[in-house]
Amino acid sequence: MKQAALDLAQSNFQYVSTRGLNSTYLQALATLNKITKAPYEKWTTFLTEVQKVYGDQSVESIKWKEEAAQSLIESNQMEEAENLIKSTLDSMQSSLTLQNPVQRAKLTAMRGLIHEKRGRFEDALRDYDVAISELSKADGVTLLKSEFRLEKAELLRKLGRVDEALREYEAVGTNEDELLYGEPTKVKVARLRTKLAASRALEVYSEADELLKDSKVYTPETRLNLVKIWLQAALALGRFDECEQRLNKERAMIPVGYEEGIPKINMNFGHLYQKRSMYRKALKSYTAAEDLMNILKPQESYELRMALGHICTTLQDFDKGIAHCRAAVGISEEIHSPNSVEYALSLEALAEAFYHKINETRDFGTYDEACNYYQKAYDILKKTQNHEKKFQVVSSFLRLLSKRRGTSPQAEERYQALLRESKQIMAEVADKKSPDYIDGLCNYVEAQLQSGGNFTEMLAQIDEAIKAFQDQKDRSRLAQCFELKGQVLQQQITSTKFKTMEEFNTKADEVIHAFRRSIIEEEASIDSDEGTPRISKVYTRLGQFFGFLGDFREASACFGKAYQINSSLFTKNSNRTLISQLDLGVSLVGNNHPERAKQHLSEAEAGLNSRPDVNEELSLCYYNLGVVFLRSGSHSAAMQNFHSCMTLKKRMKESDKNNALIIQCYIGIAECEWKEDRTKDGVISKLENIWLEYSPKFTERQKVLGDLKFSIAMFKIQDYSEDSALADLKECRKIYLKTLPDDHPSVEQVNRLMKKLNSMLGNEDNNDAETNEDY
């Protein structure tokens, strides 16, 4: 089609060029320049020819300059277009014969568009106002004035200034009777989209439904655009069955010859299924739309790529998700200015895809690339007054940086600088209930959580988000907030020394309640029995917490549900499925179901061994297999798995967490050697050497060091070394009391053993003092 137009233009130009320099020749040359997206130099040559025919100070020459500037804008030659418009406006200002307000308005609005595309949003709004003001001096230009108001309103909407945008749309609406055919519909559709941005879903639903009833008024394209807006409002209101019925009806109404309607309706089905958490069906619908993407407009292709990127990332197909988001950025670069809000949002989506891959796989190979895209998006949004969107992006960026802060002075400095900017932008946000701000607040808390923030401050911010989403009845985002609240409370528990188990249990109940509430809200927000990635993740967090509490029966139940959901959502060998199977196996070890535990752990090990960057999970798998074999009396197999675990852990960066599992492996090996009746003194000596080697490595006293001292004491009791065992138990108790409540079962067990040993050693008079000594 484009080639045919080019051939025709060239043919026309060759024909008229033989007739000499005249208006027909200029029209043919201009058409050829526009089709070929001619560079500025060719347009300069063209305008020189115009001057020969019409002179420089004429209405005709101004019209040709306007057309040249428009073509330069369309071919993304912004600076050249801006310079041409400036010189044209200057010449009009100095000429009494060229005081034409309509032409001045058109050129000024074009300059506003250039400002908008180059990210100079306040300058753009100012030029749109000047253009509208110029038209007030002319008659019969209602339509043109309305077009400029629409441009201004759309920019305000993109900047998040929806109330101002709505005022502009309403101003256009008052003149609808004077507009040409099609324009009233355009205004109505734009106004509906803006109301939806202002979270007025019910109003949009009602208005759009009324407009859809009169199908004769609209072209097929306009109708499907309106269906899309109606669908967004209906989905926000949870009317899922009604949405599916409407989309099936609309699909049947697509007229023969309107091929674009097929991928458009498939995209809408994809949006519906994604909202219902039917991810596989959503992917199928989006893929069907992708097969016909070549007939879609660039903006629609961009939206489809973004949707595919999001769904693939949700389904843990990170590389495909990143590829789709990267393609979306490429399309956005073609249809939007590199300084536009739309381009910034495409960069943010690509950065988010990288973040989710890093977060799930712990593969930091793309960390610098992700930072680069976040930074570019943030730099563009800095120029806007959309503080809510700015805060969302900067807090997402901060969340990524928090994962590497402390790895170097430069990383820490970068994190702290962005943290200061985040706080400043947060203070500038006017609408504390906007979804962008609340999403940003959740990201901000997550960044603080990963880097040791203030628990009281974080909980207050989460409660602020919960209140906002309760008012908006947004249950999906409520689920996100309660999950985050559970995480903060859980970290608070592990960082706090409780005096009594009653205090501890009260706080533990808050953690359990937050996670269970998250599951309830997420289940209420969807219309599917498949479960969602969030539900499986929260069940995993809840299972881990029950494991921390020692309630392995509840832990097994939670991990079982997570494994069931992940098995249905993801492939058998995906990270999510394998890790949830590993978690289930670990809990079954604690729940004393050795055969089931061994089955799940062995399957998880086989799957994990085929994947890169899973040493953390593999080491845990080996350790728990070692425990299973130890309990079943297979000491050789147990020691082999303990050694495999230690080998992996010793390759990793040294940390308290890694050293803790190494100590547990040494304890397991010692139990095997003891039961194999090896030299008793040798076993005890090895463990005492492990204490000497590892206890100085911990940044703070942890329970595992107490476990090591307890194991040494138990071996010494069996070896009839009661005096030495009592000293080890005292040290064990001292460590436990650093982190555990005074009446914790582990502390009470040590107290009973100490009392018994004191009695055996004849230390009756000192028993209470020894037992109750404040360490």
C-alpha cells in the first residue's frame, strides 16, 4: 500500500515537473516529500521553490511552511520543525498582512505538540492555551478550537491531572452540536477514558452502556474502542460474566471486511481472562491477537506487546516477557517522543520485567540493564507534575537497588541518594489515595523491608495503603498490602526479643492473620478456581512462618496448597513448582512423614539439578534428605547428603544463614558417626572445633549456635562427662535467651536438663541460681 502511494507520487511528480514551476508542481513535490519522510534539507529546497512562486510574505507560503513543519514532526525531526515554526511565527508577527489568528493558532498548537513530544509539558500546555485564545478572535472555528482542547485534555490526562482534563472535555462537550460528524463520539469516548482514569468506574460503565445500545451511530472501530472502555469499567466492578457475554456478542457483530476487529476482540478477551486469573486462557487470547498484529495500528500493537509481556512474566516465562516488553519499547519509540510519558511507561514496564526475573531467579546478570531502564523512565517523569506516577517509578527503582545495597560503597551511595529523592517526591504527592501513589508506597515499604527499615513507620504506611484500597474496594491491591504487612510483622518478630511466649504468640497471631487476610482478599478479587501466583506465594510465606513456629502440620498444609496451585499454573520444572515441592518435602520431614518427604525432596532435587542458580534450594534439599536418611538409619546416605549440602554452601558468599546450615550439617554428620559407634571423643572433639571455627563468624548470636552447644552437651552426657555437659548447657541457655522468650520450649528443655545434671552432681544448693541466672 505504501509502495503504491510512493510510485503514484513519483509518477505525478515526473509528469508535472515537465510543466514548469507552479502550484501543481509544488503539491506533487510536497506529497513526495511527505511519503518519503524527507529530511529537513529537502524541505528547505522545497520552501525556496515556494518563495519563487508566492514570495515569502504571503498566506500561501505560510500554509506550505505549516505543511512542511507537520511533515517534519511526523518524521521525528523535532528541532528542525520547531525552528521552522518559530521563524514562521516571527515573520507573521512582523507583517501586518499576515495577522491571521487561525494560522497563528495552528502553528502554535503544532509547537505545543513538539514541546509535548520532547517532554516540555508545561510549555506544551501554555502553547495549547495560546492557540485556543487565538481562535477566540476568529469566527466559525469551533471544531478547530475543540481539537486543541482535546489535545490539551489528553496531555493533562497523561500527566495524571484528571480533574483538569475533565474540565477541558466538558468545555468541548458544550459545543457538541456544532461539531462535524464523528467528533461528538470522539469527545464522549475521550471523556469516558478520563473518568476511568479518575476511578469513576460506575459512572463510566453506565454512560458507555447507554452509548453502546445505539450501535448505528458508531463505526466498527469506534464501537470497539468504546467496548474496551466499557470493559475496563465493568472489570473494575467485578462484572465478569456480563463481560464475557458482551464480548461474545461484540465478536458476532464484527462486520465482514473489518479484519482489525478480530485481534481487538481477542485482546479484550485476554484482558478479561487475565483479570479473572485465568492466565493460560489469557495467554491464548493474546497470542491469537498477536497472529494478526500486522493489521493493527501501532498503538494497539504496543498495548498487545505490553499485555503479552505482563502475562508471560506472571507465568514465570521471564525471557519471553522481557522480549515482548522490549518490542513494546521499540514501538513506543516510533510512535511517541523519547521524552514522552508514554515512552517512560514502556521503559518502566521493561524494567519491571527484569526486576521480576531477578527477584524470582536471583540472577543479577541483567541488574545493570534494569537500573538503566528505571533511570531513563524516572528522568523523563521528573519533568512532569505527575508526582504519583513519579513516586511509583522511583520506589520501584529503589526496591531494585535495595537488593544490592551494601555490596559496595557506590551501591550504598546510589541507594541513599534515591531514598532521599523518594521521600521528597512522596511529600509532593497531593492525591494520597491514587492507585499509582499507593502502589508506590507498597514498593517503598518493600525496599525498606529488604534493607532494614523502621518497623513502626512501615506498618503505618501499609495501614495507610490498606485504608485507601478499602475505600476503593480494590481487593486485589488489598491482598498485596496484607501480604506485605505479614512480611513486615514476620521480620519484626525475628528481630525482637520477647520476654514471654504470650507476647510472642500474640505477635505471631498478627502475622498469621495478615497472611490469611491476604489470601481471602485475593480469592475474593478473582473469578477462578485455579488460584493465582500471589495466593501460592502467600501460602508459601505462611508455611514458612508455621515452620518457624514449629507447627509442621500447618506448614505442610500451606505448602501443599502452594504446590497444588503452582503445578496448575506453571510447568513441572519451573522454579516456582520445584521450590514449592521442596518446601512441602521439608515440612513433611518436620511433620515426621519420611517416605512422602523423601519422594518430594528427591523429585525436587532432580528438577533443581537441571537448572542454574539454584544452589540455595539444592543445599536445603540435600540437608533435609540427610535428615530423612538419618532418621531411617541410612547413615551413609545421610552423610553423603550432608556433605553435598556443605559443599554447595561453602561455595556461596559467607553469611550467617549459610553458616547456620553448615553447622546443622556438621551436627547431622556427628549423629551419624555417633550411631555408627565411631570414636566418641573424636565426634565431640570435631563439634568443639566447629564451635571454635564458626562462632566468631556470626555477626550476632543466633539460635543455631545454641543448638550446636546443646548437641555437644547431649553427646557428653551420653559419654558420662556431666560436668563439661553442664557448662555447655549454660552457654546454650545464654545464647537462647538472646533471641527466645524466657519460657520458650527450647529454653525450658535446657532448664530441665541443667536441673537434672545439678542434682546428679550434687549441686542442689545452687540449682535455682544456676537455672534462673540472668544471662
